[in-house]
Amino acid sequence: MRTFFPSDSCKESQLVNPQSWLQVERGKLSKFSSSHNTSSSIESFIKVPEPTVVPFFKPIDYVEVLAQIHEELESCAPQERSNLYLLQFQIFRGLGETKLMRRSLRSAWQKAGTVHEKLVFGAWLKYEKQGEELIADLLATCNKCVQEFGPIDFISQLPTEVNGSSQETVVMNGEQSLKNVNFRIGDKKIVCDRQKIASLSAPFHAMLNGYFTESLCEDIDLSENNISPLGMRKIGEFSMTGSLVEVPPDLLLEILVFANKFCCEALKDACDRKLASLVQTKDDAVELMEYAIEENSPVLAASCLQVFLHELPDCLNDERVVEIFTHADRQQRSIMVGQASFSLYCLLSEVAMNLDPQSDRTVCFLKQLIESAENDRQRLLAFHQLGCVRLLRKEYDEAETLFEAAVSLGHVCSIVGLARLGYIKGHKLWSYEKISSVISSFSPLGWMYQERSLYCEGDKRWEDLEKATDLDPTLTYPYMYRAASLMMKQDVQAALAEINRILGFKLALECLELRFCLYLACEDYKAAICDVQAILTLSPDYRMFEGRVAASQLRTLVREHVDNWTTADCWMQLYDRWSSVDDVGSLSVIYQMLESGGAKGVLYFRQSLLLLRLNCPDAAMRSLELARQHASSEHERLVYEGWILYDTGHCEEGLQKTEESIKIKRSFEAFFLKAYALADSSLDLSCSSTVISLLENALKCPSDNLRKGQALNNLGSVYVDCGKLGLAANCYINALKIRHTRAHQGLARVHFLENDKAAAYEEMTKLIETAKNNASAYEKRSEYCDRDLTKADLEMVTRLDPLRVYPYRYRAAVLMDSNKEKEAIAELSRAIAFKADLHLLHLRAAFHEHVGDVLGALRDCRAALSVDPNHQEMLELHSRVNSHEP
């Protein structure tokens, strides 16, 4: 879900003009006129919106639900699998696991039981891959065609639902049957073979061979049946040949209506398929879908639907298309999308919420989603989503009914919606008690305490938010609230320290915005511009102050308060920040360099490397594409194309681009990419000599020390893998000489392999002292010390980056070795509560097996296999536990 759902309090608050905060240095006004109004001035400037009621499926125990889904997938009928994968997708979406979401969608597409499901999930995957058209184009230049989600040929895919037996020719009136029949339409007469026409349908058979008057007539008047002479002539030809040849669309529609009226199944099916082949544009689809639904023509309807879905999201801006989807009843939905109605409206609802969650269009799609739901799981999701939209639209009574319905079906998280409504209606204590009852009834989760904090004040709120962070450190609101509260007390350093806690491991835009505001409040404009430039790198169109001001506008205002840097200054700043592992600072410098001109291709490429390191893959890909667009030469462009292909899983094609680049010109980046791709994709040590040669060639080519330091570091790693520790040490030392700080880690590894653990520890300590982002350094240093120091380092890792899973696994293993089984399992459960990680689930499953908890082990095995269905060790453990082997 890309859409931000702002809270009511956020939308209704007043914004201070940011210009007033930027005039302090000009002497036009003082920031605070007196100490009395200091706190209120800051409060009016720094707003922390309430956490939103998110429209996601969030079960209390997601592990249990994932395990249930996996178990059902093992035994369900093939046609049920797609809906189970769709539910799995919804759970991963609630957990914020983008990669796992896409994998579940792909599984739903691959396991689709019907052609309609194949269409819906293919269109959904295509929608999720918006902006990736360049990748397909690049693959085409490598002679690789990728059309995974291309058009489906419904004419051949949908079965013919026509009774194969023709009407038996029996003369019911006892007279000799006439050979021909003349159909009169106006003043025209169309001669047809009586028995051929009779064979088209039971009504025609009864008319021409039964007890009707027409059976004795040679001439029959069809003038009142909305068929033209030409249309009847084509029907006569069809009765003889079984095909419709060279029939224009308007005439096909006329024949389709006639065929439906007289129950001519074969004729109707032929019209249906012929019309389906003519659907090319959205306008065609809009016009023909009405006929398809009215005349129950499933092939035509599917072809029209395909056009709509392959034009998402743009087609939802066409009111005609929206009307088709929103006014369809159960029977019409069945004609249009078969049994995939729920999947279709899940997709349409998501697209509509991304476009505008408050629109009538969104409400109508969600209503259709409720009507399409076939089981309680589907219904609770639909009720909760529509409840969130109603809440956003301030339709409180309707929202309350929907949230209550979701709760009654077992979606406990919908109680958040009820509590929020109670608070809006002035029942703050009721809301507090409502959430308290959830906390006492279930295993507590971070979101529960976060929600309850909204309904209390002072120390109680602070305590609840501390508990929320302890249970789920990924929640952003507690850090933001505490930082803003500390700023109100004019404790600037504590406020910055608090917001830096989460920015150290989660680069959330709203947290960067708050830190920007804190820096403005204390007049640190250099730091403020650093953050706003980082924001613009991540999201160029980002709007701040509750969406009222473009971030680019604020940057312009702040820019007046900082010194201008020359190109040389920028490179020095980039060198300093890159060397100190200050990734956000490096992003800001690169943004400024891009604004100043220069070699944009190179700068966008550096930007992409930083964004990957900051775990921002979408922004990194956007920067890579910009690097390609601004490449100064063909060989440079080919390198960036190689990186784009490599980063999207097309290693062979990426290497092909690299070879093309090297043929044009031997360059550092081309050799570096080729070495990187080979080293990463091959487990064969025999290719090490090739990688070494490539990196040596790269180092001979012109480049700056930032990149050469990385090449030396990589070369050192290859030497270590080959056992050439002396050569590796030389590489790392040379990298450190040009301030490639991360080389400390490689040198520490060399010391350790040389049995000098103390030197390894000391080397990692140097990295910790130098690097601004040093959680990984603490984790690595923990390998080079005794147990007590290891424990201390890993505690520090968890404080700096609670998403790193190794510390939890280590502590759990130590507890298990000390026969503290419950504590060991609890340590893993602590992290699993907010992170669906395969390794954590695997270890907890093994612990459950060890203590004889077969059901617990089986549950964790199944949940882990939902995260990675092909993990060999997990499959083996699952098989062993499933058979109750010791």
C-alpha cells in the first residue's frame, strides 16, 4: 500500500509559516519573543501526527495464520490455492515485507486455477512492476524476450460451453417436412435450410418441426425480432457452415442478441469469440462490455476486462470503466471474471486507495469486495478496509459498524478503529479501557501499547510508548512523540538522540522530516539542509508539514542560510562523509552536486550505491535509471545498463552489457561490475583468478579513491577466500590509506585467520570509532572477543539496529546451552513478533523440537516455509517433525 492515510488531528492542525523560521539570521525576527511562549512556538511548528489506522490484515499471531495457510496449501484443491496465496500476500503486506508480498502474488499467478485468476494476478503483478518497463527493453537488446504477464488468448483458453448434440430432426405434425423456409424481414426474403436452422436451438426446432403453425408454413415473418436481412442471411450461412465469415462488428452484435433470444448456443458462442477478437482499445472494451454482460458472453467480457486491467491505474480515471465495475451485480461479476471476483476487487480496491483513499470510487470497490467475499477471512479483510476508508471520510457511524463486523469475525486489530472512533466521540476513557482489554486478553504487541498511549497523558503515555518500542522497535510514532516532547522541554540533544535512534536503522521519511524540523528549531541549517536533501533524494515530490509545503520549496529557503560549496568543496565533503560511513550525509552532498551540474551519470550511480546500502531498492533503481539517462558516453551507459540488469536478477545479461562496454573502452566501472557479478554468482573458487585479474585491471583504470578503495576491499576479500592472507592484508592496508574505512573489517578478518584475535578486535574497534553507522561493526567485533564482551557488543547491535537477527539467535543459543529453554524461545519470539525472518523461525522450530513441542515446531516450520518455500534445511526439519521423528 503506497498511500499515506493522514489522521484527522494531523489534517486539522494549523501550520506555522516555515518562512518565519528561516528569517532568524537575517535579523527580521527573533525565534521566541520570550521564554513564556517558547514551548508553544515549538509545539505549533513541530507536529507529530497520530499513527494511522492502516487498512491491512494484521492477525494477532501472524505465525499461526501463515502456518495454517501453508497447511491448507498442502491439502487443498488446486482451484483454492490462488485465494490462499492472496491471503498470504495480505499478511506479508501487513508486515511490510515487500519482497515476500510479490512472491506470494507470483505464486497466486502461477497456481491460478482458472484463466480469470491468471488474468487478475498477472495484471496485479504488472501493476506492482510499474516503472520497470526499461528492464524488458534492456533484455530485448540482449535477445531475451520477457512477456510474463502479456495478453491471454481467451478465445482459446475459455472452453466452449455449447451442447455438442444438434437437435434431432423429427416431424411432429405428421406431414412431410418442407426442405426450405423463407424468413421475411420487411420486404426482404431470406431462404434457409429448414432443418439446418432447426438444429441451431430447441426453440427453432419446435417452431419448424413441432406443433406450431410455423411448422406448416414455408414463409415465416421475423420482422419484429430485431434482426436485419443481412444478419439473417449470415445466420443461414452459419447454420450450413458452422462459422461466421467477414461479419462486421455491428452485425455481430445484432446476431449475438438474436442468438441469445432464440437460445442458439453455438451461434452465440461464435459471436462471443468473434467479438472478443475485435477488442483492442479501452473504448472498444467500454462499448462491448455492456453487450457482454447483457448477453452473458463470458469470452467477450474477459477480453474487455483484460484491456481494463492492463491499463491500470489510468483506466480508473475513466468514469465509464469505474461504473462498469461498481454497478456489477453477482451474476454480472460472474460473467465478467468467473470465480475470481474477490481477487479482482482486491486489486481494484488497492489501486483505488493508492489513487485516492477517500474517493467514492474506493468506497464502491470495497463494497463490491464485501459482496464478493466467500469466507470469513475474506470478509474481515473487506470490512476492515472499508472501515478505514469510512473513518478517513469521517463517516463515523458506518465505520463503527464495519469495524465491529471485522472484530466479530476475529480481526482484533480492528478494535483500533473502534477505539479511535470512541476517542473522536469524546469517550477517551472507554477507548483506553478497550485497548487495555486487548492487552490483557492476548500476548501483548507493540501496536497495542502505541494505541493505548493516545488515550492517556504524562507518564502513563510515556510508559506505554516505551513498552511499544520494547515490543516493536520498528514503530515510528513512539520515537517521534518522544523526540517532539523532549524538544518542547528544550532538551535539543535528547530530542535529536531519540529521533536518531530509529533513523539509525530505518530511513523513514516522516522521521527525517521531524529531524529537519528539530534542526530548524535550533537553527542548525547545515544539518537541516542535509536532511531535506536526503528526503528529496528518496522522494523528489515529497511534501512536508502535513502535505502543505513541497520539500523542494523548503530546501530553497534553507539554502539561503548555508554557505555555497565549490565543486572541490563538494568532493571533499563527499570524501569525508563516505569515509566516515555517513550515508545520509553522503546522499545530501551528492544531491547538491547534482544541482550544481557536473558528471550527472557518475553522481546518480554513486547515489544508487548509497541507496542500496540504506535498503531503499526502489529509489536506488530510480537513480540507476537516471545514471543511464545522463551517461556521458556509450560505454558508460552500457555499464549502468549492466548494473540495472544485474540488480534485477539478470546476471548473464548484465555481464553481456559489461563485455560490450569493455570492447568500446576499458574502464574501472566495467571491470568492477564484471568482477562483482562473477564473484557473487559463482561458488566455484576456480573463478577467483578471473575475479582477481578483473579487479587488478579495474585498479589500473582511472577512477577516484572512493571507488578504488572499494575495489581494493573486494580484492582483499577474494584473496582471503583463496587463503592468500598476506596479499589480502596489503589490499586492506592500501584501501585504508585512501580512507576506505570499511577495510578495517577485512583486515580484522585477516588478523583472526592468523590467530591474532586481539588484533582483530582492535581493528574492529577502529571501525566503530570512525563509522557513523556502526551496528554491523559491533556485530562483527563480537566474533573476536570473549563471551561477556560478545554479549555487550550484541546488546549494542540490538540497540542500534533491532532488525539485525544475529544477536537474537546468539543470545537464544547461549540460553539454550545453559538449559534455559523457555528464555531461549522467548528471546527468539521477541524478534519474530515484528520481523518475519526465516532464520529466527528455523531456530525456534528446532528449539521446539528439542523440548518435545511438536505442534510448536510444526507451526514454525510451516511459517518459515511460507517465507522461503525452497529452503532445504527447513524442508528437512519440517519432514522430520511432521513424521514425529526425534
